[in-house]
Amino acid sequence: MVITRIQSFFIPRVPVSVEKTAGRDVNTPKPLVLAPSLHENRNGLVHPYPLDTLDTCTSIGQIKNPTHFCNLTKNKSSLVYSKSSTPTPNSPPKTAHNNSIDIGEHDAGTPLNIGSSCPAELLGAEPYSGLTNELKYFKCYFNSHLYVILINARSVLNKLPMLRALTVIYKPPVIVITETWCHSDILDDEISLDNYTHFRCDREGGKGGGCLMYFLNELTVSQLESSTLNMPETLWVNVHLNNVTALIGCSYRAPGTFSNYETQLINTLEQLTDLQYDHKILCGDFNLPEINWDIPTGPTKFDKFLDTLDILGWKQTVTTPTRGNNVLDLIFCHNISPLSTLVGSEFPGSDHKTVMCALPIPLSSNASHTSTSQQVIYRNYSKANWALVESMLRSSKWDEYFTTDDLSRALTIFYHNSNICLDAVIPLQTLKVSPHRKSYIKPKDRKKLKKLSTSYFKHHDFGTLGLILKTLSSITQAQDFRMRKEERIAVASPARVYALTEILRKRMNRKNHSIPLLIDKGRLCTNSADICELFNKTFAGNYLKPSVQLLDIHPITKMAQTPLTPNQISTVQFTYADINQTIRTLKSSKGFGTDGISSYFYKYGGPDIPLLLLKIFTMSLETQTYPDIWKTTFIMPKHKSGSKTEVSNYRPINITPIASRIMERLVKDNLIKHMLSCNIISPNQHGFLKSRSCLTCHLDFFNFVTSSRDRRQLVLVIYFDISKAFDRVDHLLLTNKLNSLGIRDPLLGWLKSFLNNRSQIVKLGSATSKPSPITSGVVQGSVIGPLLFTLYINDICACFTHGKPFIFADDLKVAYTFQRDDLGNFENVVQKELDKMAAWSSLWNLQFNLNKCGWICFGAPSIDLKLTLQSANLTRLRNVVDLGLRYSSDLTFSEQVASQTRKSRMLLGCILRNFHDNEAKLILYKTCVRPLLEYCPFIISSTRTRDKLRMESIQRYFTSKLLGYDCKEDYISRCMILKLDPLWTRRLIINLIFFFKVLHKISFSGNRDIQFAQEGSYDLRNQTSTVTTHSFKSTLRENFFTVMYSKIWNSLPLDIRTCSSVTSFKRSLYRLLHSTDYINKLFTPRTNQALIYYST
């Protein structure tokens, strides 16, 4: 049965059209000429194909006497029929809608239809000879040309084995698939094909529909994302081949939506016509059965659409039915006439026939740059003898190193001796790495498949096809066996969490993450060196020109009006113990900076390394010199969002030397300790500081908002976004500000040296750019850079006297409270502070990204404010994405719940589909999926019950899938079997632990709503363990974290409230919350009703 399905698909069925020679009369008799690419088969039979006259024909099942087809003999000069009644040359060709055709009536200028609808038992008979010849005609003749296979899959996931067989046997350059039925839960890796790059477009807001396109890795392709080509369920891909640019699109239109779709389709065709491409092709399932594409004509409602095609010069090339008697799968072409378009049999599992279209675009004879392997130089640290490295390092000559006062000389000796040891024990190796993901087919199996494929095309023996399918099946089984074995080994290993997450990362990231091409101002960049230079030029363009004039030595006082701190810091004391402890915290990584030394060397090179570094660090600080060898950093472009072909959609990540990072860590820790002890850093800043995080920023912000709304005040929040903030820090202004904050030489001089005279090199694989100077900014990716930026904008809060600012790094929001009847005066107050903000940004050479700035009002959805920043109007925001949290003015956080559940469902589906071992699935769920549902958990208390149930449904689904549908236990019982806590229990534990940390000042919080009760309270015995409770007037405030968990805290037993550490508190709390009596006492009847839903 499988062989029958395969053979029925792999044989093209109906040749639809080949462009005729211009000016030739279609009724002129033409001699039958054998195509150069056709040869005799084993039976000595050939197929009469004049290459320039393939137009239209019918199915082999419609031929009355198939045996006539076998009576073809080869003449020396031409092909003729051996039947006495030769075909009449001028007979009118039969259309595809005719029910039958006799071979004797067939026009010599019209090819016979060679299909696969004949019974399976006839496949080995002589009529099949013509079938194989037609297949061989298409494959061999167009093997050197770009051709497209169009498939309506009706769910692509269960068609992947068939698609893999298709790519192994035919290796089509382009595969276009509609009705993929993919959704966000399906990862890219799950639909990837070996040796192909794919692009997808899923249906938004539901399942079904969707488009998918596969391209051979040898093709240079990129996705086109354009706001003008915005048809739903449509995908566009650029193809660059032999100095020819083509745009290939895939679209799916659901039935019954043409009235809404027509305008978008016409506008898209008009836009496409104007685009500067050599050729444009639009493929897909358009569900237009009423149009007769032979003429073409149709009902009146299609007149505008058909007229547009004619006016714009678009041609639809498929005229033979692709589903039943209807032509649904279409190929529109502009500025190109296909060499041939064939309609095959139904794709297995689908009721649509496949369409193959050959384009007059020759494939490159030279290998594309994307198929070129890159050479990577590396050290194999996994087999290193670190004891030998330690011994060689200790026996090296260090006399001059410890006696010299020249930092440069000391560094030269250090790196010279280190590299000698590494080269002797772990020599450099060269590895050829393909930019494409590793094939899942082993070389031996690939060679076998290639041999079978060659044999199949040579002899057309379906026994060979069966062997191909058997080989593919064995490859899949072997792959499953390897995956199961890999999972069992990982589960049994001591570090099983790390091992399993690495397996998950590997299985999720098969997709190629290289940057094959970029488009810059219409210019295509495909060479790796050119791409590096383009990135280097773009990133360097973000920097400012160096300042030539210093501001007043105390510019901070102009805005802040605060006295300078008398406390100063001028040096850092480096010790062996601190350096050793910092090295121990390094992550083991093979990556390295421009000095070529990875973290492995520092971690495992022996106890002498901290002593050697102590010499370098001390000398560097004393001489106020940051080593020149550390000033050049590698830049790794990291994609942010949007099209990957646009260079503006990347941000730079600096790869700095490991030794530099160790020293920066020590300097940063001492600086932060000094700044916090002197209260220099604003309490409104939550970024890059110990005990502060996104969570503490959200807590303070929403506590302010909910308490203000509880007092019936309206809350206006303005969101600011600083453009290229880290890259536009002026070095002279920064050092001036550091001086005003009490940082003195030699530390200040060292920081100046750290900032100045730096350069960057963009690195992609083995390709690099030329060094480019860094004239401004703090180094993104460095250790101390974020702290320097924090100090640079530390005085930004001085701009606001009426509003309350909340800052995380460069993300700033300012909250104002007001009454509705005071709107006019309030708007003026806010505008004055916005003007002060604009003046501050001008003073410090920072600019706002006005497209990302805006405001939202809690409590007055219809209020309209006219606010401007830097002469630009601020827009009202309906929804906000703030530090990973999504919310709107109703503060129900439904948007956040939807986002969290979608991400976790997608990852969970990937784990369930790609892992076999149940224990591995359970570990990965707890490690990777559950944390996605537990980001910022304190806001869940403010969500609706249905949103809580929506989050709980993720774990409910997982437990049922893991135990199987035969398990009749309820949700709570399933959790007990798997030793899982319900999500609501985990949120309760996590929130109480966070409450404990804030209460004991382990986590920072600027609000005073979480604090121990004051003396004189009603219960003096418990005054040191109970917290202050707050009254409330609204449900919003009642359900908020500070109010709700203050009550829960006070209800905890005394021995738990008086725990001295987080560990003991967590342990005691866990025991308590697994007590049924306490749970029943803790929750209200309304919440108990929700728990009933949880447990079913």
C-alpha cells in the first residue's frame, strides 16, 4: 500500500503548458522530435515529446486503448506511430475536461497524458514505460533549471516522511506547501528537512491554513517582509541566482473569502509589478474553481481580478484540475514564462494534486557561498590534561614577569607562556564547519540512498523505490533509537538537568542561524567579509563624535541640586582570594576574546593563575592603564526582531577577553558597594544591582498604581525609550560625571583608559571585518559597562518633581496621579516635566526613540491628553510590553497570561513530540516549561479566575499526556503520582518566599507597605513577626500582592514567620502547605470553588 501511494505521487500526471515559440502557427503540423534528455528504456520504448509543443492533455485513465501507446517504435530520423491509422496532424486538441480520447485521434503536436491513475497491477506492465519516460523527461530536462513543486498538504506534520522521500529522490530546488496546519506550538525544527532552508507563515488566531516554503541550501534566499505585501497567510522569499533576482510567493485563501480577499490580492499584484525583480512568481491554493483558466473567463464578480491580471501582465499557468474537476492550485508569473507546468497525482494524504513548474532560470554550476564550508580553529578542551598544563605553567620562566614594571611587557610574557603550554597540551585544530545544520542521515545511509535513487531513475523499478522507503524508515528508526539512548544516558547522569537541557537546545536549534545575506539600500551582500564590513559600518555609525569641550566639573548639580558626597573611592584592593573566587564563578566556555584564551584555561589551569593575574591587575590599576590588547573586542551581531536581511534589525554583542572580565568584575563589585553605601545610586533604579531586578521594579510600580487607584485617583504613566542608549554615552561627559560622584585617580584614570581608544572587529564564523574605532558608548557585553551607564543616567530622576520614576537600566516610566476635575492644570504640569526631560537628554547627548515612547492612563480609558516630547506628540498606548510583562489599562493581565500560556504550550508540545523517555519529559517540564508560567507570579493574584485556570490547564494537559489517557485519576492525583505541586501551590510558595525576602531586606523595595508591625500593636508578643496590614476600598487593591500576602503572612504559624534564613523558611513552608487542614483554613469559599476546578 505504501509503495502504491509513493509511486502514484512520484510520477507527474499532466503536462499543462510549455511556452510556444513566438510567431509559430499552432495548427502547423510539427515533426515529433525526441528530447535530448530522453533515452530509450529497457523495453526500447520512447515517449514522443516535442519540447516546444507540450500544451494540454488528459489522464491515462481516460485513454480508451492504453495498449496502443505501447506500439511506438523508434525510427532513425523521427518517431512515428506503428499503428496503421496515424494521427491526424490538424485534429483539434482535446481539453482537460474531455471524458475520453482515442489514441488514433491524438494530435501529434499535443503530448499524451502520462498519469498514475492506472491500477497498481498495471504499473509493471508496458503502459508504465511511458510513465517513467515522462518522469524522466521532467527530471532530466529540468535538472539544470530552477523548478518549483506546489503541494497542498492538509497538515504537513504527518507528511514529513513523504517529503523526506521526495527530497532524497528528486532534490527539488523549491517546495511550496499550502494548508500546512502549523501553529505557534510547532517549532521550526519539527518541520525541517535535511539540506533545506525553510520559511513559514502560520494562520493567526487559529489552526488550519498556513504556508511553508523549502529551498535547497545551495540557493541564496531570504524572506521579504513588507508592509505593502500584507495579504493574510502569504509568504515572500527572495531568490538570488546567477545574477538573477526572483521573488517567489506562497499564499492560501480559505474558501468563501474572496470578497474580502480580492482587494488585497489586486493591491498586492500591483505592488509586485512595481518591484525591481527580474521575475515574480506567486503560487498557492486560491480556491477559485469558477474561473476557467484556459481562456480565462469566469463569473462577473471575477472580472476586475481577471482584468487586473491582463493589464499588469500576470499569467496563470495551471489549466488542469488539481482537485476533482476544479483548478484550485495556481501559479501566477510575471516577466517569466515557465518551461513546463505539470500536474501530478494527489499528494498522499491530501485530495489535491501536486503541481510542478520549471522556470527558465539555470541553476548555478558553481557552489553557492552558503554551501561552502568554513574553517574554524579551536582547541579540544574535553581531552585536555590539565595537570600537565599546570606543571608546564609552573615550570615556565617567570622571573622577568614578576620583576618588570612595564605592563605591556608583563602581558606579553603572560600570554607567551600560556600559549606555549596550551599549544603543547591542547594544540590548535582546524575543523571544516558547514553553515547549515548537521544532517540527520549518516554518510553511509546517504551514499546508499544516492545509489538507490540513481538506480531508480535509470531502470524505473518500483522495487528500488521500495528499498528507498525501507531505507528511509530504517534511518528514522535508527534516529529514534539514538534519541532514546541519548535521553536514557542523560537521565542517568549526575548532571541530568544540564544534560537534558543541552539535548533540548540541540534538538530545537537545528535551523541555520548564520547570516547568509544582507540587503543594504537595495544592494545584496552575500560574501561573509562584505557582511562583516556592513555590520561594522552600521554599528560604528551609532557612535557619537568625541566631545571637544567639557561641561562644568559638577554638571549633575545643574539639574539635581544635591550636594556632592564627601565619600570618595580612588582604588580597589585586589587579593588572591577574590581573584580565585571570581575565576570559580566563570562559566566553562570554549569562546574567547581577541587574546585567544578561553575560560577553561583560567578555571582549570591551576592555582598559579590567580597569582599571575594579581600582578597584572595591580599594575594596571596603579599605572591607570587598561591593557591595549584588551581594548579590541569581537562583535557578534545578534538578531532582535523583524527581517533577518535588514542590518538595522541586529544589535552588537561584544566578546571581551576573559582576563578583562575577571578584573572588571572585581572593580564593579567594589564600585557598587561604595555607591550603595553612600546612597549615590537612585532608589528608583532597579537594573544591574544586587538584590534588585525586574521583579522588584514591577512590585514597586504596581503597588503605586493599585494604591493610587484605591484612593480613586487616576494614574498616568509615560514610557520613555532612549535610542541606542548604551552606544551613545559620551566618554568625556561620563568621566566628568564619575568625577563628580567621588571617583578619583587612579581608579578614575583606569576607567578613562577603559573607555578610550577602543576598537571593534565584527566576527562571523571565520570571517572578520577591519578594526573600527569606538568613539562613544559603554561596551555592551562587558561586565562594568552596565554600571557605568547606570551612573551616567543616575540623575535623570531629578527631572521629575510631581511624577514618580521607575527605572530598569535604560527603560524608564514615570507615574503621575491626578483627579479628573484637575485635568487642565495637570496636563501643564506634566508637559513642563517633559520639557525638562528633553533638556536633560540634550545636555547629555541622548536621544529618545519617539516611536516607542507613549502614555497610558489607568482609570480613564477615554481621556485625551496632548503631550509632546522633543516637539513630537506622544501617542496613547492601549497595551504595554514592559520588562517582559504585558498589560493594559484594565490591569487584569489577561494579555500576560495569554502570552505565558502560548510560549509554554509551544515548548511543551516540542518536548512531547521530540522526547521519548517519560522521566526526561518530566525533568524538562519542570526545568524549562514551568518557569515560563511563573514569571512575575505575584501579579497572578490580580488576574481573573479563568486566567488562573488557563495557566493551570498547561500542567493538567501535561500530566494527562505523560500518564496516558488510560489513567483515570483526577488532576490532583496525577500531580501526586508525578510528585508535582499544582501551579497555584507553587505560586503561593514562590510569592511567600519573595515576601520574606522583601520583608528582611534581602530583595530591595522602595515602598514601605511590606514591613513589620510597629510597637504598640494589639499583639506585642508577635510584633517582631507579624506585618502591617492595609485597608482597601477596591477589589483591585484587595487582590494585589502586598495586601493579600500581608494577611497570608500573618496567618502563618509563628515558627515559620520567625525563620532566620530563606532555606529554613522554604522548607517549613513546603511542609505546611502540604497540610490539607491549613489549605482549607487559608482560602475563602470563593477560592475553594476555584480549587475544585483545579482538582478535576
